[in-house]
Amino acid sequence: MKTLYLVRHAKSSKDVPMADKDVPMADKDRPLDERGERDAPKMGRRLAERGAKLDLIVSSPALRALATAQLIAKALRYKLGDIALNDRLYASQADELLGVIHALDDTLKSVMLVGHNPEMSDLAHRFASEIIDMPTCAVAEFRVDAKSWSQVGQVLPDKASFDHPKKS
């Protein structure tokens, strides 16, 4: 059995602040806003309450995704230094995310990917048709009866759950 968590990064500023007087900040450098700083630990606590235990967290290198991963990891007592960065989780397609999943070490049982939309929503929708859109800091959990991560996507999840900060 493999458990996959797909997480869309928490809320960040839509404004791209100026790095200096004339140069806008790079998209990858956008930080979380106040709501994002509240929502990510909240979602981490909800996962902890459900007994989530992660073998690996993989994050996009974008600051807002990594900050989300770190805040969730802290709530789950996952070592921040063990968060892996993967460029393929930034500005990609759902198929690219699936490639990241397929390359995971099969000894890992539970993995979280923290990235961006639209690819997170697209991939979650492939696994569970009822998931149409992942709002910021949403968490989709999929349990797949598979021995290898390379089977994920070919074998559909036995169980899917979906949570987001505004859900009571």
C-alpha cells in the first residue's frame, strides 16, 4: 500500500514585490502571506490528528511551496532538513508530477508532494474525479494498493480524501 499526499502551497501574495527599486521579485521568491502562514500549520495539525506519518516530503523549490512544506512538516514532527526539493514540481504539468511519483524509491510507503496549481488539481482530478480544484493549502490524500510507485496512476486509489483550510 502506498499513500500519496498532494498539497497545493498555502496562500501567497499575488503582488510580486520589487526586489529593488526597478526589478520585480522573481515568482519563485514570493513568500506566504498572513493567511498562508496560518493555514499551513492548521493543515499540518489536521494531518497529525488523522495519524499521518510521512516517509518523505518533496517540495517545489519556490519559496511559498517550501514554506508550506516546512510548516506542515513541523506540525507532523518531520525533520525540516529531510524535505527534498525537486525542480520538476515547479511550473510543470500533471504528467511531470506523475514522473516524479514514478521515480520514488519503492521502500517509501507515504510521500507528500507540495507544489502548485493547475498541475496539483489536474493530477488530483485524475485520481479522484470529484476533486475539481485544489484551493490554496488543500491536501488530497490517496491510498493506492500498489507495491511500486510506478504503478500509481495505472492503479487507481482505493481511498481518496480531500481537505482544505476553509472546510469545517
